[in-house]
Amino acid sequence: APAPTVARRSSKQLAPGDIVEIDRKGRRFHALVEELHQRDSTRFDLVIRPLQRGITYRTATVGEVVEVWRKG
């Protein structure tokens, strides 16, 4: 089972509701962070919802995050 959702504990201090710019293999796009899951290795995976049409990615790693716009 996936690890529980974690609030602002990753290296970039991400949380659900934040908007992020992702760089995946040279393609950049903006997405809404829906959830964070911490792996056993202490790394984080993001469940995202892209804000642009034509983007099919639904997950990203913290390392792919280029920029963050914080919620509230």
C-alpha cells in the first residue's frame, strides 16, 4: 500500500494544492499537486494534475520540479 500523504516534508517543501513546473525529459509543463507519497527510500513522488492540454503525466518526482507556487 502507498505511504500516507505527507504535508510539506519534502526537500522542496511541497504540499497538495501547490502549482509546480515540471521538467520531464526536457518537456516543461505546469501541474497541480494533488498528493505526495513518501517511498521507503525517503524520496517523494507527486500525484499531479497537468494544467495544460495534451499532457498525460499523472506522477512526477521531486527532482523533476523546477519551480513551485505555494497555495495560500
